[in-house]
Amino acid sequence: MQKIIVSALLLATFLLPVSAAYKSVSVFPPFPAIAGAVYNEDSGISLSVSIPRGSDRVFWDIPLPKALPQDATAITIESALSIDGLLTGMTAHLRCGETWYTASVPLPASTRKRVSVPLSRFRSDDGKPCDYAQADLLRLQLWSIFPPVSGGLRLLGVQARTDVVGLVETGDSFALNRCRTLFDVAGIPYADVAGDFSGAENFELLVIPSMTDDMSKRSVRILKKASASGTKFISFYTTATQFAALTGIQPGKWHHVAPQDSWSSILPDAKHLGGFSDIVPQETDNLLPPYEGNGAEAVAWFADGNWLKTPLPACVVSANGALFAHVPPLPTSPAAELMRRICLKFVPELADVFAVNALMENDDLLAKVDPHSRPLLDSICEAVDKRTRLAEIPLMCSRLRDAEAASLQNSVSGSSDEFRGVWDIRASSRSLASSAKLFEKLDTYGINAVLALSQIGGTPCFSEESSGAQVSFGRFCAEAATNSIDVQAWIYAFNVEGLAKKQLDNLAAEGRLIIGSDNKPLPWLCPLHDKNRKLIVEGAVNLVKAGATGIHLDYIRYPTADGCLCNESRESFENEIGKKVKNWPEDVVGLGVLATEYHAFRTRELTKFVREIAEAVRAERPGVKVSAAVYPEVASAAGLCQDWPTWVAEGMVDFVCPMTYQRDPAAFASQLNRVLSACGGKASAMVAGLGTTADVPGPDAYGAAGQIVEVRRRKGGGFVFFHLDERLVECILPRIGFQKNAD
């Protein structure tokens, strides 16, 4: 298997630059002398990572041997990270004279990987941009708010890069950050472009995360000039007709549906995307689908809540650009491949870069595949050796990972009572027929529990009676039982964002919502309000009566560290301490004289509530399981009054589902270790959350299989996928290959 590894390294060394415009210049190696560094045979260096208690960072200073090129737009850091602990960030710093300029960097991974940062993000403390050509020192810094952290960073290279893809800093921050994360996961190199489009003509492809229809005349002139020079465009969820005219694609009419009727995913059209057709998760009840016509063709379509293809295009491509019907999708593996395929339509030279990244990130897997995957490995070797079909290498690597998922999962056996669950957000909106079909599939794929969203702040999600459109909760449970699947009633305890506006207004008028530091209500029930607690408890008891085998508590915390500042909370606290609070809320927030005491009081009350709801449902049906979705980091959970280690220790909950939503194997394993420690040795009380469709980059089938193995090695109680969507059912679960009734 050394052949493929050597080929990958040769590819990385000799294929770049890939075009006249895109180029990469090595800054390191050769590496200068760095205190404490150990030099490796492959020209990299090993740096010791140690963040002890009482500290929050570790850093290294590396002298720059020469000035960074004037035309550079980004720096790339090639590394592999191995740590025990949780890092919360990485920053890079350039020193110019006496001034330091700082930029955030995506965290390295345990596999060999390139992470990059546009040079325009380097800013001084007062926000001034960096004249990076004058920089003489590079500082790399790792951060953690959860020390201690130990391990090592293997630094293999740093490059200065000139990009052909520009990502415009315009529109809302949500779409911009989502787009950045997606491109980082996909390994699509890009530079930042100012929101006024300055310098747009310097890029072959301009990506616009979101855009309104009120473009300035100056912006229109800049984009027209860029278009005339050959720049192509990608935009998401836009109504800007002036911009659309540059692509030759007309935005369609806005579509909106009720949440229960929302669209579920994107279905790529294999005919237009080189055979790629993997399901891309994207749930929404708002769309701006672009029109086909005049040379513009749809390359992907939206699927409805039943995962059936609709006539609504998700992406339309012309010779000059592409328009997406919604914001950038979650950074899943299929979404990353979709974006690579779209970019290659306009910058085909990027195929070399994508190939190198894929080979690098899968280096370990390529060296140890099972015999049944040999044909896939041979295809990858042939593509590398002959330097053909390079654009297919990322997808071939993805297929290899899929093929190896079952072998990895089966390498460590689960217990006979292993909890294999899925969080199901859409449970209440499915018909009886679709629910029955779904349960049959889940049973086939070895899933034995569904955590069905059943109640939001005491308000039922399911209809009282089954009909053709929807199924009642009791019928849902009965149908699941026929397929040997338990139903845990998933409850949003205090978060009520899903309720109708009129209902929220009524709750606010009754003084039952949390009051924030700005003296305005939040869509969150106050945990200290007796009516709220009673409503939630009664709702949970009713769900057990209807057939739930368990109650699963979510949002069993406060939304912010300040808690609630309403009159009811004040009165409850004053009764507890036996005196009036002189200055409310100043004395109970931030560094207020009673802030610590108020926080401890709220923590005790939430714990008391968990005990109350557990006792109520167990009195209704002895043996019913009680669980909770929790923050995996105890310090973060405690900051929001979520004292889940006490809930476990005192038996209030049978298990917790820590939201261990990680993509990197080492980070996931390290987080499991800390959760297990907080469980006090009760390994069965840890049912790990696997974020296959979470907002953070989640694992694919192979990555999820590896996480399952890590849970089993620690004798955990099982795992639960977030969340039940078409990709999980059709792509991930079949490839993981669970055995029903595994020992």
C-alpha cells in the first residue's frame, strides 16, 4: 500500500500550480530552528502541545525566511494533530514591525490535512489590515477553555497561495459563515473578497453567500466588469435581478410552506454532475428556486418531507454561473462533493487540488483497506499514476470509505442491549403509511429506538387522532412496536421556538417566558414558573400513558448564563435567600454580588425539576426510561445550570445523550473520555450523540462507524444519530451494516 501513499505525496509536490492564476509557493519547509521542535524524515516538524490547568493556550513562533508574495491571497497550513483534550480554536499571527495581526484558522485534524486562512483576515487589535509582505514572523496558537490538553502537532508545511475563487463577505453572517465552513470542509481554496466587490475581476469564480435586490450602482458596475473579463458567479438564495442577469439565470418566486410540510433534502442530478447523486441534507420551509431555460439547466432538485423529488430546482447552472434556491447547505460530505462539482464546472483545474486533499485526508485508510475493497483502491491508484480522472478521486475515496464502514463497525461488537437510536424531528408530520414503512427500514438496519419529537414546552406535536395526513402518538408507538422499535418521547422542555406566534404572544403576556438582560422576552419558558413546570410534567405523563417507553428531555437548561430576570424568578430567589435583592437584575448577573448564589439556586431548581418529572413518569409506568440531551463539556453545561453529572449519579436519568458532534476521530474520542469521567464510571449511562446531520461538520458512514467503535470500546450504553433524514436512512445506515440482535 506504500505505492498509493508515495503517489499522493508526489501529486502534492508536483501538480501545483495548476493554472496560470492559481499558484502555491512554499514558505516552509525548509523549517528554521524552533525551540522544542523535533524534525521528521518527511521534512516536517513535531511540536509538543501542552495546555496545563490555569492556562488557555500554547503557541510557537516561526521566523519567515522571506517576504510573502505580493499577489498572495491566503496561507495554507498542512498538519496533523494528535491530542488528549478539547481545543476550542486556532489562530495564526503575523508580525510586521512592532504590530501583530491575527486571524482565526480552522482547527487541524488527526489526519493529514490542509487548513487555510485568507490573508485579508489578518487584522491588528484596532482592526487594521496586515501588510503581509512586510511580515517577518509567523505565530501559530492553539486555544482551549477546557484544560488540560496534551499531545502533538505535526507541521508538514506552510504555503502562500494565490486563489482563483473569491468568497464575498456580503449578506447576513449566518450564510457567510455557513459558506465558509462548507468550503473549508470541501477543501475548496478561496480568498475573501470585500463586501463592496472590490477586486472581483481578479477571480475566475466569485461566490456570493447571500444577496438582496438593492445592489448599488457601483457594485453592478464592478460585477459587470468582472463578468466581461471572464469571471463566473455562484450565489445562494438571491432575488437580485441585476446579478442574475450576469449569470443568465432568472430567480423564481418565493415559496413558503408550513414547517410540517417543509422540504427535506437536495437530490443531485447524476446526468449533469458526472454520476454524482448522493442525497444532500437541507431542511427548509422557504425557497427561491431559480428557473431553467435559455441554456440554464437544473443540476439538483429539492425533495419533499417524504423524500420524493419535487419540480423545484435546488441549483440551476448556466455557462456563466449557478444559482441555489436556498442558503449554503450543512457541511456534510455530500454537500462538500456537490460544491466541488459545481466549482469544477467553472474552474476545472481545481480537480488537482481536490485530488490531493482527498488522498491526504484518507492516507491511513488507503494503506489498510480490506480485500473486498481492492477494486476501488486499484481505481484510485490508476487515476493517480496516470493522472487521469483526477476530478473523480474525492468521490472514489468517499466510496472507499463507504465500502469499509461495515468492516470497521463490526471490528468491535456491541452489547445485546446496545441502544441504537435516532432523533426524529419530523415524527409528528408523517402519515401512518410512511411511518410504518420507515419503521420497517429502521428495523432492517438494526435501529431499536426512535426519539420522536412529541412535545414543545408542554404543547403536543402529534395529532390526537390518526388521519390520512398525520398519525397520533399512540398509533405511532404501536406501529413502532410491531417492528421491535421503542419510542422515546422527545420533549423540548423549555425552548418553545417551534410554537405559533400567537401562542408565544400569549405566553409572554402571562409572564411565562424568560426575560433576558435587555428586558425582552425570549422564546423560552421560564423554568421557575410553576405553570410551566406543571404543564411539561403533565404532558410527559400523558405521553407515557399513550405508549412512550421513555421520556427524553431536551433544552433542559437556560439559554444564557444570565438565566431569567422575570418577576417570578426574582420572587422565587428572594424566597429562597429570605431577603429582597436590592438591585435587580444587576446584583444577580455578571459579577453581581449575588450572581454566584443565583446561579446555584437556578441549578438546584433545574435538578429538582428533572427529579420531579422522572418521579411522575415512573409512577405512571414503572420501568419507563428517562434520558436527557446534554452539553458534553461539563463546564459549558454547568454554565447554563445543566448539572447532568448529578442527574446520572442520583439515578434521575437512566442515561444522557451528550451532543458529541465531532468529525475528527481524535476529538470525538477525547470528548467521550471526559463524558465517561463525568458519568462517574457508569459507562452504560453514556449514549453518545453522533452528529451526522448537525450544524457542525459531521461524520460520513465510515466516520460514524469509527465513532461507534470508540463508544463500544468504552462500554458505553449506545449511540443516537442526529438526526433521522433521507441520507441517514438511505446512505449511512445501510453502509454501516448493523446486525439485528447483535451480541
